[in-house]
Amino acid sequence: MAYLRSFLPWIAVSVLIGTIDVRYALLVGLVLAVALAAGQRRAGRAWDALVIEVSAAAFFAVGTGIAFALPDSDFVEHYASAGSSIWLALIAWGSLVIGRPFTLGIAKTQVPEEFWGSPVFRKVNVAITAVWAASFTVSGIGTAWLRHAQPGSDTARTVLTVACIALPILFTVRYPDIARARARATAK
């Protein structure tokens, strides 16, 4: 599943933060994001299919720089997870605002070209991107609030993060079939 591969740097950093020094966790995310984007480009993937990988590289480059510049600050460690979700939310919402849902490039690698211009294809990608954007927003705000209001709420933050990834994945997998079935029913 292309979406999971795209989120590998984010997942790795989420697992590593709290386990190793945050500076090195973010550095691992940066290395993974750059390697993933470079590998996908070498494999012939278009830039529009690499929005998550490229935005990960940008986020982790800035985050790593801040973490190394402020090594004694707990802020980066405490809020890196929330910050990453908010960053992804901004990318997703921004892609909708400019009319280029970030899922379009990924979907084009999985759907035959003759369907790319279809209104259903576009509608499906707008809906999927909106679900991801909402999920990232809930995850970012919720994680930041939990970190601030309940600093020891590691389990709650983990459950929130997992739910905010699992639900959009399920939607991404199921919704295209539902939308196609509705379009066929409407066309009859």
C-alpha cells in the first residue's frame, strides 16, 4: 500500500521519539524521507505522487535543525508529534485549497489513465484528501492538547494517533468502490 510507504518516516519518528534522543529520531525521519523520495523518483514516480515524502523531508529538515539548535529544550520532544500532524494537515488542506488534492498523484499510480479525467476520480480524491486533512487536524490538536493538559497521557496520545491513521486508511481503501457504485447507480 503506497500510503503506508509514504508515511514510513512519520511512523518511524513516532516510534523513536521517547525511545532515543529526539534530535536523532528526527534525523532518522529526515534520512528516511529523503531516501524514500529519491528511490521513488529513480523508479520513475512523478513529483505529484511524492507530496507526503517531500513534505516529510522539509518537516524533518526543519525539525532536526531546531532540535540540534535547542538541545536542552523539551519543547521539540513534547510537541514534535503534534507538530508533524499539524504540518500534514496544512499540506492536505493546502492541496485542497489549490485544487490539487495530495492523493491525486498517488491515485494516478494505481488507477488506469483513462479514468484520471473522470469526475468520480476527482470527487473520490477530494473526499479522501479531506478525510486525511481532518484526521491530521484532529491528531495534531488532540495530541498537543493531551501533551499540555495531561503530560503523562502516553496511552491516550498513542490511541489517538493510531485512530487518526487507521480511520483514513480504511476510508481510503473502501470509499473508491462506494463512490463508483453510487456513480453507476446514478447513471442508470
